[in-house]
Amino acid sequence: MEIELSDALDELVELQEATDEAHADVLRLQEELGDSAKWTDEQHVIWRDAWEDAREPWWLLDTALDHYAETLGLDRGELEATVQKAAGHVPLPDEDTGLAAAQA
């Protein structure tokens, strides 16, 4: 069974959204905890655990990007830019190198 680009994009966008949500959770926690120089040992553990939890969706996304880029014969950077754009990221002017831009 051949992998379709649209199916891969759907999966990758879901992974990107999970990664973004986990990253936002870590940032919210950091804001709640305040100045890291004043954290208790318990607060350091809480933040470290949240960071470790956030790394899993990032790792899944990174691995899937590598897999689909290789399987579909696409440039990994362009695929990643396309996924980020589809997930609602606004690229900086010099970052707009996604597959959609290349196909335009």
C-alpha cells in the first residue's frame, strides 16, 4: 500500500499540534512557577517532568517527518515547513519554503 501525501500530512499536522500543545504547557508552567532561580527542588522536578512529557510528541513528530520525507521522496525541511504552515504556524518571510511555495 502506497502512502499518500495527504494522509501523511494529516498525521504530521496532528503530531505538530500535539507538539505545539505540549510546548505551550511547558511555557505556561514556567510562567506559573516564575523565576527559575527561586524554584524549590519540588518545582524543578515538576518542570523537568513536564519537559520530559513534552519531548515525546516532539520526538514522534521528528521521526515521522524523517520517515515520510524519505518514503515520499520529499525534502525534509520543505515537508516540515508545509506541516507547520498547515498547523497554523506563521513563517518568517525567509522561512516560506514549504512544498506549497515550491509548487506555486
